[in-house]
Amino acid sequence: MSFTWGPATGVGSMPGDDAREAAKTVTGSFEDFPFLPELPARGPGADMIGRTAGMLVELYARVEPSGWRIGDRPGRDTKRARSWLGEDLDALEEFTQGYEGPLKVQAVGPWTLAAALELRGGEAALSDLGACRDLAGSLAEGLRTHLDEVRRRVPGAQIVLQLDEPSLIAVLRGQVRSASGYRTHRAVDRQRVEATLRDVVGVHTDGPVVVHSCAPDVPFALLRRAGAAAMSFDFSLLTERDDDAIGEAVEGGTRLFAGVVPGTDGPLSDPAGSVMGVRTLWRRLGLHPGLLAEAVTVTPTCGLAGASPEYARRALAHCARAARSLADNPE
């Protein structure tokens, strides 16, 4: 299947609680790569964990003082999460009438979900590998349903599925804290992590999957083996230790979603300055400058939920301008 990536897009979250306003901003900023906005300011169920928990099949979660906990039946928290997702899809559908091209939707990946969702006893699902397996299976089924719904509403879209995995490195290194906070859960075997990710990535059979993490030390090689077609990351957290993995990824056809525009309010440099580091990396790796626009999508460093609405609009427009700068002046 031939697929055309957009030059710039957002990560996922936006400030405020107005679904129509967010969809209007996103589709206006990225005419060739919009995304389904998330609005966590609305409260539990609109946050990334609650939103994805609402997609699960035959598993339900409710809000406890300590966080989201798996329960026996769908309660008001599940219903609220599903209602808000429906609102967001209504708004997206309204502002993408006749749209054809790439469209990104986001959900939390299986390992960050396992680190965040509590079992009935209060410990993270990560503490029980059987529970992790059940959770990943439920997530896969829920994502199938969600992707079908997006296809129905925006029939001209080529859907990109983004899996948010900010806790992945902590899972691999045994750094996820237990409920008591006095110890950490055992590191999960890398092959198990990779196999589970591959199963969930495999759900999206007619489009690419991008894995997003704004944590340091993104495991590029593991994610590529798991089937990710693109990696989304905070560019400022890269070190020269990542060079080989990034060079291999680009040469293997993996797309980079380079988070170069700050996610919270502050001064923005000129668009060319925002992507200066990307050009420098390219030169360091000895990659052909002409590959830049073909291999890189420009994004904010992470979600924009913590930004002011005015800054969020400027940041998205800045991403689009920075991507144009990269395409027009790759060297």
C-alpha cells in the first residue's frame, strides 16, 4: 500500500474542553496531516489513560483516589470516557468533510497501560503477566473497533495509529513503582515486551503505526522489530548514543516524528531555527539532505494540554512552518 505522510502534525493532547474548537484548530493547522485531539482538561475519562481504558473490550476501569482501577462492569467513568470520545469524533467528522489523506489517532500502548491501570487489589496490572496479556488482548480488540469507527466517519482518511508509550523504558528497566512506593516492579523481559507490542501494532492492517514516547532513551531498534513504521519523540532528549539506532531506522525506511517545538508556553524561535538540530543530526549521520522531508514529520515535543490555547495554536502553526523550512532548505 502506498502511503504519503504529512510534513507536520501534533502529538495528541490540546488545552481547553471544547471539542469543536480543538478539531477546528487542528484541521486548520494541518491541512495535510490532522489528528484526533484529546482534551484532558475535561477531567477523568478525557485523560490519556481513562480515554484508552474506555476503548477496552470486556474490561472496564473506574477512578479511585490512587488512579484508574480495573472493575467488573462499566460504570459512570467508562461511560463518560466513551461519551467524550464520541464528542471528539463528531467534531473531527464535522471538520474533515471530504478530506483525503493521512489522519492520526492516538491510544495508550499496552505497556504504559499496564503500568498505569491497577488490578482490584490496587497493584499495577504490570505486576501480573497474565493480566498484562489480557489487557493487551482487550486493547487490540478495542482498537479494531475504534479504527473501524474512524474509517466510517472519515472515509477518505489513511489512518495512522499512534501508540503512546511514555512508560516503556521504565517497564524495561524495572523502574515502575509499586503501590506502596517502597519498591519497583520487576523488569519485563524485552522479548515479551516486543511480542506484545507486535500483537497490538498488528491490529492496524491497512495503515502505519507510530509509537510515541517523550521519555529519554527511546528503544528505536525494539520498536522497529515490533513493527512500528515511525517513532515519535522529544528531539531535545536525543544524545549521540542514539545516532546509530536512528541512522539504521532512517535507512530502513522508518519515519521520524521529531518533537522540536516546545509543548508549553514560551518564546518560539524562527521556523528554520527549530529544525536546525534535525539538519545537524542529518549531517552527523552522513544522510542525504534530500531524504529529510521524506523521512521527518515535525511535531511539538509532547502533548499541548499544559499550554494556553493561544500558544497551542501558535505552536501547531510553527510546526507546519518549520516543516516547510526543512523541505525548502534541507541543507
